[in-house]
Amino acid sequence: MVIELPSNLNYMIQCSLPLKSGIATEDGVRYLMSKWYECLAYQNPKFESVQRTSSCFGTDVRILTITVGSACSFLFSVTDEAAQNFEDEFIDGYSPVDDPDSLLKRLQQ
């Protein structure tokens, strides 16, 4: 999934990259970076910063790239199947219109 956020300078483009079952996060990041340099990166950037942050939910790769007359920031979220399932279950269990007290009681059961 790709989301364009042109007014958010932290990441103007956000991409969600769920991994297939059995694929390690390291392999997913390695694949992402090979595709970045193969076909996505500017040919002659004046500046490029690649930052990686890992957590139990996956890995975020943030890239800021600048060339003459153009710049863009990206957020690639690489998640494995377990992290994706957890996120789906968490989102399914909460709605912003839920009553917080009722939600807390359901969680405590």
C-alpha cells in the first residue's frame, strides 16, 4: 500500500511492505534496498539519508533524498506476518467511538 502525504515533510510517501510467510525482516529490508538503488533512487543525488529503526512490529526505513530541483522523503514499513496479524487484531478490537470504560472491561475479561 502506498500513501502520498505531500504536506508531511517527515515522509511525503509512505509504503507498507508486508512480508510473505517465512521471509525474515532482514531479507525484506535487503530486498527493499536493492530495489531502491536499482530503480527508485535518484541517479545523482546531492544528498541521501537512509535511516533504519527496528521494533517488535517490524522495521521502518526512512529515506530523504535531494537532487537539483527536487527532494522527497519516504517511509517504508517492513512487517512480517506475525506483526501484521497483531496489528489487524488490535485494530479490530478498538473503534474511536467505543466507550473507554466498556472497552477496558472487555479487555479485562
